[in-house]
Amino acid sequence: MLDPVAPLSVSNLVLRSKQLEIDAVRHLASRAELVDVVGQLIQGLQRERGASGVYLASRGQRFADVRRKRVDEVVLLEARLREVFAEHVEPAQGATAKALSLMAWALLGMESLPALRGQVERQAMSAQDSVAAYSHLIAGLVELVFHVADAAGLPSVSRLLVGLLHLVQAQEEAGQERALGALLYASGSSSDALQQRVLHLIDAQERSLRVFSEFAEPALRARWEQQQLAPGVAQLERLRRTLCVARPGALLDSDLSDTWFDVCTERIDALWQLQVALVERLREDCQARIAEAQQDLQDSKGLLRGLRDNPPQRTHAVDRFFDMALTPAALPAQQPASAYAGESASLLDLLQAQSARMAGMEAELDAARRTLNERKVIERAKGVLMARLGMNEEVAFRVLQKTSMDQNRRLLDVAEATLSLPDLAVALQQGLRAPKTPT
């Protein structure tokens, strides 16, 4: 431990700087434990939310036992989180005022859970209101994860933290999709408002996971890409299509609610395993940096040499300006860290730059949303042909595609005409030219 009354000197300042660096890494390691426990509670609440939604949507006919089991699991996680909160309140942990406020908000939410569970048990609320109430609580916990990570103050682990934050966000978006989809299937009836929200959540997951992939280490990225080849992923896509292309008010097979819940859970569990691996990687990185910094503390001469060899960045520009052998140039203004400067960028810089970059992708995202809506129209048109003419899915699509090419019209236009003109399906089967879409 450094002597607090030691005389001021370069050596003492450098040693104190290194000690503060070690303290910062230890705080980050402690925060990684907090993120881990909060993540476990988020996952537990996601499962309880999904089971409660199915229970309510099915009028108590499905998931009654599953819901009670999930509640018991979450109660244990709540107790564990309270213990971790008590540890982080200690001044030595360096908790910020914002972190303590978010912890208080999370405790307030947990205290409201018994009343919420009572309403669900009595079926005294709608399934949609139940999903919204659980999501409200989970949102506060996700915000706590974001703040705890952002307050770490260690640029050296920024990329890990950015990847972690977007992975947590993707997992919650996947959890909301599971809850809303299960609600739709369990109710046995389609709803345009909920379908649009499911489509939005699918899009949001893709965005979050793109950022995760960009910032994740190669091993984790490869692991995620491998998980996309699992059979459950293809099954999830089929169930998504069934869910999203159904006409508002159309009947849905309620027996698929269990299957939907299972395949969505498989995807969420895969995301959770990535989160566990990422947090473990963060722990390992912290331990390695602590050991390295402690070794540096034993070498005061080396620290001084490192200080001389690595002057502040701005001094290089000044040196170049006063070098008479070089053409003079204006002194550069201080530049913010680039979002792609790797280990030198702060977490806040990375997040801000990434937000700006995502804002610049709005046109692309709008195109993606249009593509989703177009696919929905085309799938409905295929369904019309299959229902009226007894075609299978492949033949129905070929008919639409051939008509599109023969008439030099967009596939979407042909699909819309199929839905709006009652006689078009028969005309297509007979090989007649499809009438133009009314203008």
C-alpha cells in the first residue's frame, strides 16, 4: 500500500496512478459479477413473462405448472440479487449515484412482483398487459447493466463491453418476441398490432446482433454463427412466417404455442450462453490486467521509463509543429476517439459513434421493413392460391413468379392483385393474363 503522506515526486505519482488502475480493474471485475447476477434475473423474468402470457392467453389452460415453477426460480434469483446489491452499496465498490438509483428502481420493481403474480394467477389482467408489466421491470434491469458497464471507465475493455451490451439487448428483444408470439399462438387468433410488434422485434434483434458480431472476439462470433445452423433456427423461421403472414383475426393453431415457446427458448438460451462466455472473458481479462499491473508496481524504474517513452498524445503534434525540418501546419484540435480505434476508444465514444452509425443506416432499415411487409403480402397471396386451388406452397410461388415475369410486373404487385381481385386466382391457374391492379 502506498504511503499517503509520502513526499510529492514523479515516482510516487506514477506508482499511485498504477494503483488506481488496479483499483479500477478490480471494480470492473466486481461489476462483472453484478452484471452476471442481473443477467440471470433478467433471464428468469423473461421465462416467467412468457409462461404467464401463455397462461393468460389460453385462459389458464396452458403453462399453469410451468409458470409456478418459473416464479419459484425467480424468487431465488431475487434474493441473490439483493445480496449483490448490498455488497455494491459499500463505498469501497465505487458505485455511482445513478447506479444506486437504478438499483433502488429494480428493488421497487421486485417488490411489485407479488401483486403482479397474484393478478396473473387470478386471471385478473390481459395477457398483453402482463407482457408489458414484466417488460417494464426488465427494461430497468437492462438499463442498470448498461450503466454499470458504461461506468467502468476502462477503455481497454470497451469492445468487450459494447458487445456485451448489445447481446443483452438482443436477448431481451428475443424474449419479448417469444412472449408476444406465444400470446398470439395460445390465443388461437391473429392480431395485426401484435404481428407488427413481432416484426419490429425481429428487425431489432438483427440490428443488435450485427453490432455484437462486429465487436465480439472471433471465437464468440464463430460460436454464434455456428449456432445459426441449428435445426431449431429453421423451425423458428417457419413459425415466424406462419405467425406474421396470417390475416388479422385469422385462426392460429393454439397447439403450436408450446413449440413456439420451446424453439424461442432454445434461441434465447444460445444467446445467454454467449453472454456467460463473454462475462467470463471479461473476468479473465480483468485478472490478467490486475496481475500485469501488480507486476509493474514492483518495477518503479520501468514505470518511469514508460512514462518518458509515452508522452501525452498532443505533445507529438506540438513537436512536429516546432520541427524546423518540416513544413509548418496548424496545431490539430483534440479529436474524439474513433468508434473503431480498438483498445484506445472509451466505451462512451464507442457507443456514441455506433449510435451515429446506426442513425445513418435508417434508409437501409426502412428498406428492410418494406421487405418484411412485402414478404408478408406475398406469403398471403401464396396462401390464397393454396386454399382456393389446392396448390402446394412451391407451385403457388411459381405461379406468382411466372405471372410476374410474363407481365413484367413486380412480384409484390401480382401478390396484391391476387388478394384484391377474387377471380385472379382462377385466372392464374388457367394461364390467363392477370388483370392490371386498379389505380
